[in-house]
Amino acid sequence: MKKPGYKKIYNRFLKRIIDFIFAIILFIVLIPFYFIIGLAIAIESGFPVFYRPKRGGYKEKPFRIFKFRTMVKDADKIGGGTTALNDHRITKVGKFLRKTKLDEIPQLLNVILGSMSFIGPRPELLKYTTTYEGAEKDILKVRPGITDFSSIEFINLDEIVGGENADEMYEKYVLKKKNELRIKYAHEVSFLTDFKLFFKTIFKVIKKAFKYIFRKNKKSV
């Protein structure tokens, strides 16, 4: 019987070493972007520039994820946990960061600290992870990641959940499918799987960013 991916040596040891080395290198290279983006957020809507909500983590240990703040302060107190299409809480800078996925780059800090990996199940809200049962518990046997099968499938999540009742739409039409894809990753994790997902993600992100930029330019002409 084939051993599940989450039990293999790659997931338990080698993956962490690779993550740490590349995260340190990328973090150093991207330091200027951190300052520029942080300054843009601070000028538009003040501090803090990071958003650090709790998420379900590796071996069922909650952790705080690093993201650039893309919404108004205390957005989670004036709306749901799922971002709706054209959500009024999103700032102007935040909209650009979300469309280009630059709001995710602070997660390099999570990778360095060991609470996340480059590739792994996208970390979910605690209100969902605490209800996992059966095969869903396998999701928490690998480190959550910046990207995985579900990230690629639902890269335009706001368009899928629509502009109203985003939490309800997410729970009804998205959550189950995302968890199936997260389980798929947990069972298939390997260097080859991570390699493929890494480059698929880059392609998808670039495609999404260019689509947003060119669409915006057309409107301004």
C-alpha cells in the first residue's frame, strides 16, 4: 500500500530545509518592496500595515498569518471572513495588492518561522478547521502553504462568491471543494508535486495581474 504523502521523509524533513533556504533568499531580495508597499498602505489608511489573523495550522496548532493589510482597519468587525466581490472594506492600495497577489508576500516570514511552507494547503479560518473530521484532518498533517491546488482553482474567489452573502456562498459552494483539493495535496505531497504547483501558481498570478492592469488601462483611455 502506497504511503500517504504527509508521512514521507520529504514532507517531514527535506521540505522544511528547502523552504527555509529559499524564503531567506527571497525575503532579502524583496525587502525594498516591503518598504514601498508598507509606505503606500500607511499613507492611505495608516498603521498597521500588516494583517495578522489566526489560522488553523500544522499539527492542529493555530498561528498568525502575515499579510499586507488590504482592508480598512478592523474590517473583520464590520463584515464576514470571506471577501465579497467589490467588497467596500477594500482600500485602493489593497485592491491592487489583491489583484497582483502582492498582499501574500509577507508570508515569507511565516515560512522562515516554520508555521507555513511555500506549497501546502491554504490556511483556513479556525471556525472551519476546528470542525474538520475524517480525511479533512489530514490537511493539518502538512504545513499550510502560500499556494496549493485550491489556490489555483479559486484564484478569483471573490468573483465566485459574488457581492452578497459571501460567507454563505463560500460555505455552500466553495469550502467542500477546497477541502477536497487540500486533502489531495496532503496525500500527494512530494518534491515533484511542489515543483509543478510552484510554476503553475506563477503562471496564474502573472496572468491575473496582467489582466487586471490591462483592463484598468483600457478603462482610463
